[in-house]
Amino acid sequence: MDHKAGFVNIIGNPNVGKSTLMNALVGERLSIITSKAQTTRHRIMGIVNADDFQIVYSDTPGILKPAYKLQESMLSFVKVALQDADIFLYITEKDDKEPDEEIISKLSKSSIPVILIINKCDLLKKAEIEKLKEIWTQRIAPQKMLVVSALHKTNVDQLIAAIAEFLPVHPPFFPKDELTDKPMRFFASEIIREKILLNYQQEIPYSTEVVIESYKEEETIVKISAVIYVSRRSQKGIVIGHKGGSLKKVGTEARLDIEAFLGSKVFLELFVKVQKDWRENEIMLKNFGYLQK
């Protein structure tokens, strides 16, 4: 039997459920999920292996009009995903914003198979589903269209079958025991950032970046030291909170999730530093992995 392998890139606007779908497809919690837009900043790959196939899924940042250099970099991850896919999964839902016309034009003209996914089907009536199918048939004319609930895993098996149908014959791109292209310290930083998104309001989550300064695997424990960078001095006090209470809460929640992810005890230290206007600073964006050095 021929071996199949390919890159399956998940694309769509913010908050349509890309990360939830990615995690459902991979069977692991690789992408962080919150109700806030712009939760995903990087392109994250999740690898699913079997004897006769390898699927390399990519979760990408939501498509948006960049307001600063960080968002420009996030959009560049989407543009790269438009160039190296073997299959596109374009995901939308009932309350989705207007699609980016440039992206839609590229998908509609692409020779690469497009599977259009209408997500959150548990919130839709039959008439709404039919209307969305009609709209997206006109916009993209995808090779396949499926109605799913990524959160409840409704029709995810049908989606996997559709992906397998379009997957090209190819040897595996990665060793068969790999789950992702990212190191464990990356997921530790993402889990900490998720807790910041969940625990702070307004601009704070979007003005922070988490950097793992030290990651040491010892016999019975993993020791992690992380720095939370903020854009302004006033934000540092908010992140730390009264008598350090806010930072302690973030650290406790993050440690428990990192322990569950790693399957190991974790000692986690968090520090807060100010890096003025880092979202517009190309040197800092390179250091944080958003731009090529």
C-alpha cells in the first residue's frame, strides 16, 4: 500500500475555532484556546501518524488587518501556510466576520484541494446551515464542505476521512514518533500565555509575551524559569497584582497545566519585565521568534 503524507493547513478569521479543531484532529492539546481574538500568534504544527499515512496539521493565527509589526508577522505565518499546503481547511461559522478577499481569491483559484468547514454546528439551525453552504459555494466552490462542532467533535471523523481522501502519496516528512515541530519549552510558554489571556482584561494580554529563560529536566522534576514581558511600566504592576497575588494565580494555573502536558512534576518561576513597545520592535520580535533573524 502506498504511503500518504501531506501538510493540512487550517485557515480562517479569529475566533472561528481553528485551535479547537486542530486539537480535536491531533488528539492533543497543542494550541491554546480562549474566547479572545488573536490567541494564536505562531504557526503550530501537530503531526498524526499511522502505518500508511502522516498528516501534518498547521494551526495559524487568525486573519486580520495588521495594526502593528507583531500582527504583520502573525499574518506572514498565514501567507506562508497558503504556499506550502497539500490541503486547505478553511473554517468559518455563523457569526464570522467578513472574509479577507485576498485570501478568498487565492483559495478559490488554487489547484490545492479546499475543505470548507462550517464550525459550531450545535448552534445552527438547518436553514442557517443551508444558507451558509450556499454562500461559501459561491465564494470558494470548495472540493468538500462539512458541518462540524470542533468543541464537541461532531463530524470530526468525517473530516478526517475527507482529508485522507485528498492526501497525496508521499513518504513521511517527520519521524513517525514526533507529535509536533515545536520543543516542549514552546508549549510551556504558550500555556503561561493562555493563563494571562484568561486572567487579565483589556490590552494586558495583547501587550505581553512569555519567554522561557531556563528549562531543565531533572530526574523527578522539570524546572522552568519564565519572563513575562510587558510594553509599559504600568502594566507590570497589573500583571503582578496586589502583593503578587495575580502573578501567583497565573503561575499556579500554568504549573498545573504544564504538569499535565509533560506528565511530570514542575517547578515554575515567573518574572515580569518591561520591554517598551516590543510589538513594534523588530529586534525583539526576532528574539521572540516572530521574525527571521
